[in-house]
Amino acid sequence: MKTVSIPATDNEYIVGKILCIGRNYVDHIKELGNDAPSAPVVFMKPATAIIGNGESVVIPAYSSDCHYEAELAVLIGVEGKDITEADALSHVAGYGVAIDMTLRDVQDNLKKKGLPWEIAKGFDTSCPLSDFVPVDKVADPQGLTICLSLNGEQRQNGSTGLMINSAARIISYLSGIFTLEEGDVILTGTPAGVGRVVAGDRMEASIAGVGSVGVNVI
């Protein structure tokens, strides 16, 4: 059982689903040579993928090309189904920072075969995740800046205002497919600047006013 917390309110949540959105920033789509989607691209990670600040990402033996993708994470606090976009943010308990670790070689190979690619996204330690701040501490989830540094060198710096699908739209869309439950976490996509990590590296992802998560790679 994995839990996440909002320290400012002393609230702790048991994580249910981790719902992730791919291809949500135009520049990231371009850097990977993908086509822009007509609807949000959805995939999932198990709760067992979560690690916290100071822990380590373990690259599986079946990959030699592991990438980082820093993202805004949304924690659901109020259950809902078929949530309207206008009401979506009222279902949020808090915001955090995540790194969506991706085995790019495995993902690309599976995509070419038309196969699911959860093993490239959902392996143990593939979701470094910060604590969350209360929803009322973030005036606008589309007015944040996501940064990631690798070994002290900045690699990602992008505004959530560049999302193709806003956090509210994502929540509304996902709730039409899955009932969103208290403790569910949504990863909202990554800006440009993704890249490879190897054993011995250290990453830190941060969003001013939200938090940060720093992890090692082994």
C-alpha cells in the first residue's frame, strides 16, 4: 500500500490509480517525432511505482535507455464520475511534482508492434513523487513552471500554460472513463527537454509554490 500526504493539512491518502497523460505539450511531441493527438493519450502506472524524495530509481535490466519526464501531479480528494470541466478543480485535494520515468527503447519497440507499453512506464520506482500542497495554495494550475535538473544542470523548464489539455479538462475527460476516487493521482504530461539517465545520476524536479522531488539513479 502506497500513501501520499499533504503535510500542511496533516492529511494522508492511500493511492489508488495513477492516471497519466502523454503528448500534452507541443514541443515535447515534436522532440519525440510523434503526431499530435486528437484526444488525451492515457496510460496508467501502478501505485507500486511511487518512490519519494531521496529514494532511488532502479533502471530495469531489460532497458538501456531510461528517460526522465517532469510533470505536475494532481491528487484527487473528492470522488466523481462524469465531472464537468467547470467543476473539475473542486475534486482536487492538492498538487505535487512527479517524474514519469520512461524506458524509451522498450516503449518504442512495443509501439512499433502495436502492443501496450505499461512495462516501459509502470515498473517499480518509475514514479518519483513529492508531497502535495493543498489545492488552495495554487491559484492557477496553468500558471506554474516545471523544472528538472540532471546532476545540477537544468534540462527542463516549461510552463503548465503550454498544456494542450488543461488540468481541469484532463480531470473531466478521465472521469468519463474511470470513476475518480480519493487518493487517485493524475500526471498531466511533460514539457520539452526530456533525456536519458544512467546509474550514478541525480535528478531534481521542482515547481515553484508546489514542491520538489530529488532522486538518485542506480
